[in-house]
Amino acid sequence: MRHSGQEDHQTRVLRQELIDGYGLLPQQILREAIADYHAKIKSQEKEQSQEETAESPVGINSMV
């Protein structure tokens, strides 16, 4: 996936704000961003799975 120059600029500005304003290290920012993104994806998968389970007919699961 290719990002636009504007998105890259915004990312640099936000990263620099975290470094200057909060004393975070680039490695900390990256680690936490990856962990947050992973948790978000897992949460979405769990919600989707629950929705699919709620939509499936009741009798099908009892036949297994």
C-alpha cells in the first residue's frame, strides 16, 4: 500500500509531537502502535465472529 505525501507528512508531525511532547522513543511509538493495531484487528474479528454466530440458525449447531 502506497501512502500519499500528505499522509507521510502527518505521520512525521504526529511522531515528532509524541517524541518532543511526551518523551517517547521512536521504538516505543512503533511497538505500541503495532500492539494497538493488532488488538483492534483481533477485536474486529471477534465482533464479526459473534455477529455471524448470532445470525446462524439455532438448529445447525445442535446437529454437530
